[in-house]
Amino acid sequence: MLPSASLMLLALLGALAEAKPEHECPSIDIRNDCKNLHQLDNCTVVTGYLMITLITSDLQCNYSQYSFPLLTEVTEFVVFTGVRGLTNITEMFPHLTIIRGRRLFLNYALGVTSMPDLEQIAFPQLMAIQNGQVFIGNCPKLCNTDRVNWDLLTLSTGDNQIIATGSNCSSPVCTGCASSHCWSNIYCQRSLNENIANPKANINSCHEECLGGCSTHSTSAADCTVCRGLSDAGTCVKSCPTEKYVLEHHQRCYSKNECVKKHGYFVYESQCVAFCPSGFRANNQSECVECGPEEACISFCTPEPPADVFTINNLADAEKVRGCQIFNASLIITIRQKLNESQLVQSFTGIREIRGYLKVYRSSELRSLKFLSNLVRIHGDPMESRRYSIVLYDNRRLSELWDPDHKLELMDGGMFMHRNNKLCNRLMLGFQRGVIHDRALDSLQTNDQEVLCSPSKLQLNVQKRTYRTINLSWLKSQTSQRLEIIHRPLPPGKLYHEESELEAPVCTRINWKRQLLFHDELHENGTHYFFELDSLEPDTRYACLLRTFGDDNMHEARSDLTYVQTERDIPKAPLLQLVKKTDSSLSVRMAAHDHDSFLLTVFELADDQAYIEQRNYCHQPSYVWQDMDSAQWLAFEDYDDCCAHKEEQAEDARFIADMRDLYSCTLDDLKQCRELNLDEATLPQYRLPGNTSEYDLRQLHRYRLYALQLQACNELGCSSHTALHERTNYTMGADQLTHLQGCYVPETQKYIIRFQEPQQPNGLVVNYVIHYRNKFNQTHTGCVTRQEHANAGYVFAEHLNITYTDCAVRVHSLAGNAITPYVPITHCTDEEQQLAHSRPVKELIDHDISYVPVTAAHARGISIFLICFLFGCGASLVWVLYKRRCWQKWPGLRRYMPIREQWLRERQQTEDREILVDGFETVRFQNNNNGNADDYPM
């Protein structure tokens, strides 16, 4: 009984130790119909790629019925795109453990894009993506992507592109997870730390070749969920047995029969390969054997479709040239994403010749070109720009070439190497010497763009600093033939790293100033060199770097970036601008640099009344010029005039700025620092804090001109002043009269108008205009200057022949004019008549400067109309008489017409005759009469 039980137990253990069955499926492309998903039934591994794409919502797919729990491995890439109605991927692939990425879609091993209905993506058992990155984008409802550690999932170098995601999402809390990373509240994210044991299955240890755990308590390599490396019929191994061959692309071991007949590949040494390597050919048994001396074992590749240029943008493109020996086109490499450069070695290891040219440009993440080390010939047919066979341009991180060792030959053309920020000069020159070609055709980076190759450390010291200069020193023993000092101003706290714009090309290095130095420009004391860096800005932080190089490329040294700040100087003239103004205040904005306070001085500039009253504003009235910069004026302004006006303004601004710099107050020229004359200041001087940005000047007079002078000050002194001249606004109604009286003396037809000056006008009053009117719409105006009106005792009198009933006064000041409403004219009392006979008023009337009589408007209009009417009638009558030749029918009329007889004779001889026939038709006859004019009676 016991022996039989023992035999049964051994049989059971032997069955458990057998490898689990594998069902390999080739690449699967599922599209257009969700029923095609059944192609994944029974698949445990997809030895290729898996694409699920272009399934529309019209098919009414129930994706919940599609689940593939047996699938654990995909050797290439997985892509979901354009699938409508799919909301959750979790239940579709619950046990997918690894995506190997042996071939990529672009640079990605997992891609999810253009999925409008997808809400959740989770692979509960996904352990790792061995090669390639993740791309997720254009999924407007997708949530929880931020709690997944995608960098932990992808094992190779690169950038994961997660362009997420839904807006109405709640972040998962990852309850019960060993880390803070999870797919959702239910599924935690697994990592390589779990690739041996499976705690949930109560498994404490698995075989070392297992990945993702194992299925039983056994430590056998046949019980692994998936293999870390190679799989031999379901058993994980480090290397294939001697009778089998490894297919690297599938990470599996196959017999020769499986390699040749199942996959259609060839056997080469211990490998199952798609083609024989260079120098080998396939025989009748599908084995790769070495070529004989007379055999041409060359793999000749032409891009599909045929083209002159083939561009490699990612690892997937690089796979297309694997196995090629002679590439029948030009090859362009532009790789802008991080990738595993060792994979490029596998793709390019076979290339020996390029028929066209090789161009590597704008590959911002490419650091080395060693994957091209087997290249021996570039034909240059055609060449880039008809001149170059090798072009290395604008590769920001490229720092390493390959050693051609006189094996690489350029059949035609030269090299072009520019804007490679990390490619040092010595490496370029060594590469140039190692390539067989015509060096006269080369174009390499100049010394201005030169990058040092692993330079030694140069100790740079700052000896002294002032507000304009910095004195630098370094050891003579570390100095080569040439030196270059690089510096630039920096904001406070700003730091630069080694991989910064310091090594950038000239066109992107505009903020750095570079100065090439030679030994004869330096001072020395026997052990050190000294150099004074001048023309710096005061109180400014600078970053300085010194490097030395020469024809001996091995003697290169470079200092660290040294940060130093110059001393303070007297501040520059501050900025002063008007913000707003009223009739009693001015608001200004101010700004300065390196100052502690502002000093504001205000001068009130009174109008020169004596000078203004020299002009008679009644005879020479003032005009209010329109604003030349207003929108209304610019709308009608000529374009050329506008441009000329703007150019004049810009030229004035440049002139003012130049003069301000030339005569600014600095420690270099203290003569320009002049004190202001405070005796002329009408308002107190204001000391404002340094952080003041705006200030209001209040309690100012209306329409008064003020001069503001602002200085910025620190402990060293105050700057030159910035001046601003501005008037306050005028006040509406300030120029109107408060009391106006008018009366009339019938006996003398004299009008007497009495009014005082406005109490607080807008500036100075220059003249008054008196307006009269009556009920017949007759008007009259008179004028008197302010000075004349004051001399007359503020009484205005004049004789008029027409009776007026109302009067008003328009006051003209420097701010404009304002009219007082009409008041009735009354009969003068005896006192008012006596006032009109005073001496000042009589003198005003005798001088005849106060009025200009005006005729009634309607009478003047009627006269002009009658004159025009009569003139038109007379002109019409003359024209009719001329056309009808009335003077020929009426002889008596001729003696009164101003027509010469000689002109009539000539007219009769040359003029055709017109005869009126039947009273309505005119017939013209040619005049052949040679008779004299005397035959016609006059």
C-alpha cells in the first residue's frame, strides 16, 4: 500500500515540475470589428506586437465579455487607439506581466491615444516594460494616471509622455498598497521588488529567473509567471541548451527545425537570426556560413518607398536598417527623445557604406556616435549642400564621436560641424585627422564656439572691486597661449550649471560677453597674471569664468563660475511720469535703482502777466490748437507725416537719454552733481521712502504750471534730477462772472455794462467779449481787454444805433473761454448815467477799441442774394442775345454793342449761315459770298 502511494506522489510531483504549456501567437492587429478580439483567445504570449485600433461605436460592442487571463507577455509593443465605447482596460488583460519592447512603436512600448470613452487604465499584474517608454494622450475621460509611477515601470532610459486626462477625477488613496503608487483604489502598482515572491499567494520564494512571481510553492524555473530572460519551452533559463538556438527578438530558445520552418529564419552559431551577418551567407540547410574570397556577401538596402533620404527619428526607424551593409541612400539621424543608445549599436552595427551623405542634426538627446564605428566609406552621392558628406549640426548634448583610425573614407566632399555645444575641439580635430578626405572642404566650429575637452581646474581669484571694475588674478603656470573671459550680469540668487547657455552657440549666447585675451594685455608679478574687467554696472551681480587654451590642445584649463558683485554708485536719474491730474492735484509715478530714498522738489511757475498783457487779445485773439497726437488728428494725418512725427519724437527721446547719461551725477564726475536752488521752490521739499512708486501732490492752484524735479538718493549722494513740467486742470465754471448788469440810456443811445473780474479764474484773464441781442435776432459784439476793463473801473460803455434787449459776457482766459448767461438790459438810473460819464470810461470810448459794429445778419443775407440774382439774370440775357444773333436783326442795337466792324467782316466771310426753316428746324449753309462787309447795313 505504501509503495503504491509513494509512486502516486512521485507522479504528481513530476507533473507539477513539468513546464506550463505555452501558446505563442504572432503579432496581432485588431481593427474595425470587436469580434476580431477573439484572436487573443488561448494566447499566453504574443511574440510580436498587439494593436487594437479603429473600432467605432456603431458596432455596439460589449467589451466586458472580452477577457484574456492567459496572456502574460508581449515581446514588442502594445497600442490602443481609436477604440470607441471602451471604458476600462483592466478586465481585458488582468494577468499581463511584462511588455518587453524588443521592437517599438516610435520610441514607445505602451501607447494609449485617441480613446474618447476610456475612463480607467490598469494592468494589475504588470511588472515592467523592459525597453521603451509610455505614451498616453488625447483621452479626455481618463483618470488616475498621476498615481502611477511610470518611471518605475519603464526600465530603460527615456521620457514617458503622459498628456493626461480627465478633469472630473478624484485621486485614488492607494489603500493597503506597499507604496503610494497604484492604478486605482483596488489595484496597487507592482514593482521589481516583488519579482521573486508572491505574498498574496503565500509564496515566499521563487526561482531566480522568475519575473512576477510563480504559481506554486515549488522553486522550479518551470513555475514562473514569466521569465526574466530566456524561455525554453516554458522553462526559464539563463542560456539556451546546446541543441537549441536563441531568438533574441522573442527571448526564446528554438530547435533548428522550429527556427527554420516555423519562423523562416537562419541558424548562425547559437542564434536564430533573420539574416546572416556581414561576411556570411546562407547555405541550403539555412545555416550561415562564411563567404569565400570570391563571393560577394553584401547586404544592399534601399529605403521603401525608394527615396534619396531616409530619416531616423526613433528606435523603430533604427530597426529598419538592421542588417544593412550598404545603404543606398542618404542617412539623416534626428533623435529628440531620451533612449537607450545601446540599441542603436545593434541596429547600425552592420552598416559599412552609405551611398549619399550622413547627417546628424538637432538630436538633442544623443550623446555619442559610437554606434557608427563600423562605417568605412561614405560616397557623397549626392552631398549635402553640394559640399559635405558628413554633417554634425546643432546637437546639444553630443560629446563623443568614434575613432575612425584611418578606416573611414569620404569619397567626395568634406565635413561640416557646428553648434554642437558639448563636442570639444580636440575630439573634432582628432576625428578630422582620422578620416581620409579632402580637409580643404571642411567647416568646423570656430574658436569662439570652442568647447574644452576635460579641462584642468584653473583657480580664479577676485582681488579688488569697485563700482565699475573687478580685478581678477590667476596663476601663470596654468595659462596657455590664449585666454577668454566670459561674464554677464545676473539677478540676485541666480546660479548657472555646467550644462547651461555658457556652451551655447553664439546666436543663443547674446547675454554673455566674451573677451579674447593675450599675454601682452595682462599685468604680472612673477607668479600671477592680473586683469581689470571694466565698464561694469554698479551694484550688479556678475558671473565670471576664465578659460585658457592654445594650439597645444592638451594644455587646457577652465575656472569655475565665480560670482561677484560690484560696489554701489550714486544712483542714476530716476524715472518720473505723470499718472493723472485734477484742478488741485498732480499724481506722479517714480522708479529708480540702487537707491534708499527720493527727493522731490516742486516749483510753482507763475504766468508772466506783464508779458501777456503786451498783446491786445481783442485785435489778436488766441487760438486753441488741437492735440496733434489725438485720435481725431491722426485719423486725417498723412502716413508719411505721421512717421516723420514719430521719428522726431524718438530722436528727441534718444537725445534726452544721451544728454542724461553724459551729464549724470556719478562718482566718476562729481562736478555734475549740483545742488538745487531751494530759494525758488514754492512748496516744501519732500523726502520720500525708497519703496515709493506713486505720490500725490495736493492743494495746488487750478490751471497753474508746476515744475517737478525728482532725485534718487543713497548714502553716497543724490542723482541728477529728472524734471517734469505740467499744469493742473482747469475748473468748469471758474471763469464765469458772478454779477453782470446792463442798462441803456435812450437819449444818447449809450449802453453801459458793469461786471467784476472772476474771483478765481483758470489762469490769467486776457479779454472780455460782450454779446448783444434783441427780439429781431439782431446781434452785436464788442471786446475789451482785461487791463482796459480794469482801468475803466470795471464799466464798459458804447454807443449803438440799434436797440438791444439782452447782453452776455464771454470771459477769455489762458484755459479757454466761458460765457455768462444773457441778462436783460434795463434803463439806466441817474447814478448809472453819472458813472458812464467818468473819465476812465470816456477814455475807453474815445480810443474806440472796445467794439466792432455788426450789421444785422438777415439784412446782410438779403443784400448778397439780390446782387447774385441780378448778376445771374444779366449774364443769362447776354448769352441768349448772342445765340440768337439779335444784333443782326436789330440794326439799331449794334451801335450799342461793343463789337468791332472788322471782326464782323471776318465773321461774315468765314462763318456758315444758319436759316430757321418752318419755324423749328435750323439748316446750316456754307458761306461762299465774297462780298464786303459794307454790303450789310449797320
